[in-house]
Amino acid sequence: MVYSKEGYNKMPMWQWVVIYLAIGGVVYAAIYYAFYKPKGGYIAPTAYPTVTPPVTKGAPTGVATPVLTSYVVYAKSTGFEPQAITIKTGQTVTWTNQSGTNVFVASSPHPSHTDYLPLNLGIIKNGDSKSLSFPTPGTYKYHNHLNAGQYGSITVQ
């Protein structure tokens, strides 16, 4: 193939388009894998709210007072409900998606998700749930990575 040495006719336009598309694809893939792909390793167990009935002091034998051991946070189109909860060490929080779209529960801060790695639950499809137990006291902040304006916090005592 002979190319003209004048102007932009050194290579046909379609070859430039192919080159730019290839470079763009590589850059897009690098950005996706560096920032958006969920980091592997932790898979949150799926669990539903449970109540454990221990016997309390002073109660007649055989009468139990239920103690909540699991809490539910609903992901709605307007954000997380409730936005902030307080639980005891070892209790479980279940995120249930009722938003109509996917949500991506991730630890703060956005977009690095580095405050509490087990809280990076990943994508929860509409109608699905994911759970996480909190073994250590502290305050854990999270957000919807797909809509960072939706956020919440869990205080573990």
C-alpha cells in the first residue's frame, strides 16, 4: 500500500479509528479493574432476621423474652432505611434491596471503600439480601457505590 506524504493521507481514516478504539478499550479496562471491580475474597453469607429467646432473670420458668440478634436495613430508591442503627457486638445486619434497581453496598469512603473491608458487600439485586455480623465495637459507615448520596452507619457497642 502506498501512502501519500502530504496531509492526513498517510494512513486511511479507518486505521486511525481502529487504533483509537483499541487504546480506549485498554484504558477503560484498566480503570474498571482498578476502581470498580469488586475485590474478591469475602462473600457475605445470606441470612434473614432471627430472634433468639433467652430466659431472663426474674421471669417465671419457661417464659422467654425475645432478644433481637439481627437487624434489617432496607435499600430504597430514596436511600437506606434506617440510615443509622446501633447494635451490640456479634449481632448481624441484613441489607434488603427494595429500590427497584441494583445497589452496591460498600464501606466508606467513596470510592476507595477502605474503612472496613468486610462491609464491601458488592451488588445486591432488587429483591435480594446480604448480611454481615459485626464482631468488634466501633462505628462503620457505608454507602451505595452506584449512588454515593445514599449512605448509612452502624454503631456497634
